[in-house]
Amino acid sequence: MVSVLKRSLAIITLLIIGYWLAQGLAGVPFGQDKMLVGHYYLDHVKEQTGAVNAVTAIVVNYRGFDTLGEVTVLFIASTGVGALLWERKKRRTAKTEGSIVLTTGTRLLVPFVMLFGAYIFIHGHLTPGGGFPGGATIATAFLLLYMAFTMYEIPHKAFEKTEGLVGMGYVIVGLIGLAIGGYFLFDWIWQTWGWGHDNIGRLFSGGFIPIIYILIGLKVGTELSGIIDNMLKEGVKE
Amino acid sequence: MNCVTCIDYIIIGVMILSAVFAVEWRDLLAAAVGMAAVSLFASILFLILQAPDVAMTEAAIGAALSGAILIFAIKRTQRFETEEEERPGWWIRW
């Protein structure tokens, strides 16, 4: 009987909180743009960053420091998974091979999935998407390989080195901006060197956005593949 | 009768249905698939609402990667939820 009381109390509390929220939100006009900063971004995005895709310009250029924080969060998550599931010796323990449909489909699809992921993060300043979706797509390709073949493992040495170098590369790009322009993650390629000003809307434009998004894409892809690898392998006793 | 927004409502209905199934099913493998279905329909909804970048992220991470990681976890533990306490009636759980 006590649990029924507790539950009904919880439901009543939820209803009251929901009513308050609905009252508060009812006064806000939905779909109207009251934000001034959004208009500022949309008006100045082309001449200030050279990117056609305003979302990417905001994520990488105006708020690049936030994005560095996001990459750090992902790195910490990957490290945590690695530390929690650490074993002295880990090996793939899957017994059954993937079915013929899965293996054939994987052989055919994996190159295209990887190409699509690379396309997403290389063209981040032109088309929707960017480093995070592209990297996740590449990790999906590795997930397919892991599911289809029992003996498959990612090349650990190369992946770890790539991950570290790429994370360092992001900070180095930011530090070069600090040296040239005076603040961290200053867009030196676009604003100081002025590369690609007559090229807006093509691949070689957008300042350092493509460079940083390629770095982020590689980092996210290798990290998520590492998480999959850590989750799938099991420790074996000597 | 012009009914483009009907598609939105159908997708939202399917999402709510899959979410309820994901909570209610005792078979955890089916529940994980139900959760991935919520993400998949959410990504279609994002595409209809003209946020293709969010749709891509949702499809790759929500539907593919997190579903796969949940399934790996189920493989290492157990597939069916055990009855730990007596379940109250549906009018309280809902």
C-alpha cells in the first residue's frame, strides 16, 4: 500500500510540474525568431568565415572552444570505457561467422559507408553534417566489419596514434591562431592569409573549418571504433 | 484532402508506440530494437523538419551505435528481465 501512495504522490508531483512548465511555455510564441544573435550569424557568416553552411560555421568558428570541449568529453568517455573494461589480455570470442547475407553485404557496403563518412566531414562547410556525424558513420562501418567477421580487429597501434595526433592537431591549429591573431582558435587561414575568398561555395574555402572538421572526424571515428572494440572483446585467462 | 502533416503525426505515433514497447517488453533484445526504432523514426522526423545534420547524427549514433552497444551488453548478461518485485497494476505503472 505504501508503494501505491508513493507512486500516486510521484504522479501528482509530475502533473504539477508539468502544469507549471506548460503555463510558462504557453506565453512563448513558437517558431518566431526573437534571437538577435541568430540574425547576426546569418548576416555575417559568409564574409566572416567563408562557410556556406551556417551551422558548421557556428560550431567550428564562432564556438570552436565549445567544440574542443565536446571532443574532450568524447575522449574522456572513450578512456572511461577502456579503463572500466580493462583486462590484461583481451580477445574476440565470437564463435559463429556472420551469415552469407551479412558478410557479402559488409564486403560490398563498407567502402561506400566509409567514403560517405569521409564526404560528410570533408564537406562540412558546404553540406549538412560535419565531423561528428561523419566520424560516427565511419565507426558504423567498423561495427559492420566486427559483426560480419569473427577474426576482425581494428589496427590498434595506428588508431591510437591517429587519435592522439589528431587531438593534438586541433589544439595546434588553435595555438597558431593565438600566435597570429591574438586569441585561441582565431581563423588565420581565412582572416589573415585570405585564402579562398573568391571561392566561396567550393571545397577549398571556409578557412580552417575543413581542416578542423577533418581532424574531428578522424578523432570521433577512431574513438567510437575503439569503444566498440572494447565492448566486444572479452578477457581470457592465461 | 491535403494531409502532409499527417505523416508527422503517424511518425510521432509510431515513436510513442515503440517507446512504450521498449519499456514494457520483458525480452531485452526486443526492447533494444524498440529503442533503436525510436531513434530511427526520430531521425526521419528531423529530416522532415529540415534538420538533415541532426538526422544523420541521430541515425548513426542513436539507431546504429547505441543499439549495437546495448545488444553487446545483453549478450554478456542475460536476455530476459527477471521478476524482482510484484508488479503493480497497469493503472499505477502508467
